Amino acid sequence: MVSRRTFLAGGGAATAGGFGLLPGLATEAQAAVSSTSGSPARLLPVFNRPRHLDYGDVSKLSGGDQTLLTTLQGVVNRTEPELYFIYDTGTTSVPDTKWLADMRLPTKLSKNPLDLVAKYRNRIRGAIVHDPAVPDSLNVATTLAGLENAVVADADQAKAHGLKIVKDLRGMFDDDRVKTYRWQLDNLFPRVTKQLLAGLPPTRVVDVENVQWLEIARETRQIRDSSNRGTYNLDVSAKLGQEAAYVRFADSFADDGWGASVRHVVVTANGTEFARFEPNSPEEAPYLFDGSHSSIGGEGNRFADGGNYWIYRFAPPAGTTSLVVTVEMWNQYLVSATDTAPTRIEPFAYFRDYVVATKAMVSWLPPGGATGDLLIEHFAKYPTLAPYMGWFANDVSGEWDGVDLASKGGSPVVAADFYMNGTVHAGFTAPISDKPRPIRRISKPQNKVYLTLTFGEGDNIQYCQRRLRDIWDDPKRGQVPTNWTISPLLAETGPGLYSHFQRTATTNDLLVCGPSGGGYTYPASWKATELTQYLKMTGGFMQRTGLDLVYAYSGRQNDQWILLSKEIAEGYAKYTPTKGIMQTWDGDPLTTRQGGIPVTGGWGPPGKAAEFKAALDQRIAGWDGASPLFISGMIGAWSWTPSDMAELGPLLTGPYELVLANAFYDLLNRVLA
């Protein structure tokens, strides 16, 4: 997973033998015998199977109304899943609608989903009122909602729906994130479940409709080496006249990951400087209108790749007729301006049904500084293997640092912040085969370039629910051999999802375990004894789901990925059924035997089919053709589709042979013997 960019509740204490049961949740599955690998029989809470669903389209509702409904969903569905919501009406992909149809359950449409509050009012005690002036109070309210069988609302919502106020958080916290979550940890931790902890942003940025953007500057070349780095004067005077000008930096080539990058900004109004700052500094903060879709790079530069962006807001003095933004900038930039506020802030509603139903504690602690220290304290309080479900702030840097902290704390990460209707999908059961896919065995190695291609991101269960379903339904899927990473934890968080992908796979589709097993993690960051527990748990899930290959992260040294250690590879070989490991990698092709199993380094160039083939030709330029060459290729899951794979396939003529990963590692294992 290069970077995840794009949806995810009684409290039981841990017991000496594993995890406690949650009152009100089903218990049959947790009575199962432990797997042969020695892992616990159950990692995550059990939900009853839904029998009938009231559903409604909430795609046009505000984030506040969605939050009210998802927290209601959590309380109601804790006993038996009865509520389901559609979030994707009007989009090119409609996964919520597809999954609902696939369940073939009796349903009843509520044309106004908010009417469901009145229908199920007798199931809740009332409302936990959050403080709109303190965004993080929404997360504290969510934790309390799970503990108090209540919904999360603002004061106006509580009044409109006639809800008793169970707890009013207004005025209880100031806007100090550390103090807010310190209070929560000190006061609520004893009551919450210890099976998982959650991380969700309290707010989301929503696009305002009908905003007219004026293009100011565009890089028309595919620059990926900073060779166009320079100082650019961006004249945004055409968007003066309203209360402010908004300047958006985006990617002019959204499919290859090398978008706008800015290191320094100076703003002049009528020739007089009125702003000067560098990204991620206190001086930038007053002007950064929306930075949630961008990241900070190694030089302190702000960048945005793919469909991401950031927006500055500049309100020059009255009477300004000339406004120039001078930036040190490089790569594939696309700069636009408008005079209309292009976004608004709303509560972040997603995955709160699962958090409330399981009585989990939810926070939002960027993994650095004082907030990072508090996050470390959270991990230390939870049992080994208790997953961290949700995501981290600051995207790329937050991902690396957050997953590293979770790994050191013994918690696998489940990217689940946009996982919708989790309480329904966790309860719905469907057949999952524990039999690995048979190998189309290559009888004898030849002097070819054996290539296997793998879609990443599969550890991310919201990706499996949404983006993967979208591209999986591409009619050209199956035309060329393709590996698909997937989370084996779907066996507990979404059995119907996993079953669908397994049952509808063609002979050219192979499911492989996403990084780095039973949850996203960096094995090198774990304590040795805790890593053994993680690998045993991973082995159990892989056996349950018929997976016998794994894509794994290793560790980093001097900003480069390093080979999985012999000890870690031996752990995978001993405790999991994997027949090979594809790992993150930089540099020359990697094919080796480590810990008794073949290990390859994943490699993925930018661009689509033609560029991929050209980069592949360049990568094998030094190959002498005297022996087989093995290349494990990674495919960009957010930009590629099976149609792109179908375009690439015919280009891979001699000396290439494209094979599924099970045949690839079987042959490599024999060649390395």
C-alpha cells in the first residue's frame, strides 16, 4: 500500500485467555475451537445475522444528520442489524446498493431516513450533545453514545427530534486536542471494550456545489524528477471582488502520483507583501483553508497527488486590484482560483455505527509530538492484537508514523474510516472456502521474464467494500492473470464481501493476503514475542480464507525499504501457510530465499499500460537471457482497472510470461532451490 487516499459497538474487558465477550452481541462463533496455528478463535466482535433491514438514502444529508443516523444504527444493530444506509447514490459506483442487493434480505425503504429516529426512539436513552466549537468533542460523544446507548447530536438536532439530553459536552472542553482525549482516556477507558480501539477524524471537508474555478497555471509535461522546480508568479487578480480569493493546488496528471509540490509562498497585494510562509508552519495556518487532502514531504514541502489538492485563502486589503501568489513549486502542478468558499466543514459520520455498537473508544491523535505520545499511551493500555480501526491524520506521513506506532504497540491497523454499514456486514454470513486456489504449474523453467502483477490496498477494508467492488465489476476482469490483495479480516468484518470476491473470481483472478497479514503492519517494528502472536493470528485467518501468499511490508533504513529479516521470514514460514512473500522494495529487482521461502520485491512504475511496458523493458535491459528472471509488479489500485490490465496484457509478448502469483512463487521456489 503506497498510500491510502480516498468509509468504517457492551464493552468487555480482556481476559487472561484472550478477549472478553460483548454483552448483547452473538457468542456462538467465539465458542469455536482455536485454529491450528494457535491464534485466538475470534479477533473482533460478533454480530447477529440480519433478518430484515430498514434502509434509506443518506447521500444528500449533512454530516450532522448522517452522524445522528450512524450512531442510532450502532445502538440498534448491536442487538440485531436492522438499519442500513446508502451513501453513494448519484456516483459512478454504487457499492452500498450492490451489497444490499447481494444479501437478498427483506428490506423496507424509508424515503426520509430521518424518520427512522422516531421509529427507533424507544431503543435509545437519548442524545449525547457534542460541542460544535470543539470538533474533537464529536469523538468523545461517540464513545459516550456507545456506553450510554445514545445517539450523537447537536443541540438543535436533539430538540428537533425530541431527544432527552443524556450528556451535554458544550463548554466541557477547550480546543486542546490532547486535554480532550486525555479526559476521555482517564474517564472512559475503564468502561470501553478492549477488543479494539478506533481512530476517526471528527470532521470532514465537503465540496460546495457549483463553484467556478479559473485555471491559473498548469504543467503540461509529465515531470516526475523536480526538473521544473522554480519560482512561479501566479496572478489571481481575476478572482478579486468578493471577500477572499481561494487558490487550489492539484495534480495535472491524476493517475501517476507526482502532483503539485510547494516549498515557499509569498503573497503581494498591489505590489505590497502581506503574506510569507512555508508549509506546515504557524505562519501558513491562517491561510490554509483546506489542507486535509494534502501531505508534507521530506523537505517540508506540501504536495498533493492523484485526485488530492489543497486550498489557500487570501483576503487582501480593501481596494486591492492586483493579487500575486509567488511560489517555489515543482512537478505536475495544476493551479486554479475562485472567489467562492469552495468547501465547508461537517461532522465525519462514517464507521461510527461499528464504534458505537462495540462500545469502542474513538480518538484522533496525529502520530507526532504530544498527540503522538498520547497515542502511544493508548496502544500501551490495550492487549496485544487489539486492532486499531480507522485511520491516521496527515495521510502519508501519518500513515507511516501511525502504523509504526501501532506496530510497536502490538496493534494491527485496519483501514476502515470509510467502511459503511459495518454492523450489518459483520453480521451477515456467507460461505468462505478455506481451500487455496490450485496452481497452474509451470513444468520446467525457461529463460523468460516471469512477471506477476498485483493490485495493492487490499488490507484496507473500506477499499475492499468500495473501490475494489467497483473495479471488480469491470467486464474486462479476467482477461489477463491478475492478483488481488484482500484482507482476511473480512472473514469477521464482512464475510459477505469476502465470499463475493472469492466466489466470482475467474481462473485469471487470484486473491492474496494484503499487507502484512491479519491487519496492516510493519513486522520489523514489533516486539519479537508479540510478532509471533500476530503471525499466529495471521496464519489462522489465512487458513480460514484459503490464502497462501502474502504481500508484506518490511522496515525502513535511511529512507529505503529493507529486506525482511531472516527471523521475520521464518515466522511467516512457521506460523502461516504462505508459499511466498511479495514485499515493499526500492532499487534493483529482488528475488531471494529468506527463512526458507521465496521473497520478491514489489515494483511499480508510474503511468498506464504503454508507460508500464516501457519501464519494464528498461528494467530488464541488463538481463542476459541466460536464466529465468522474476519480477513482481505492483499495480496502482486507485488508478488502474481491469480494462487497463487488458490493455497491458497484449503488450507483454516475448520474453515476458505473465502468470498468477501462486505459479510465480512455485516456479521461483524451484529455481532458488
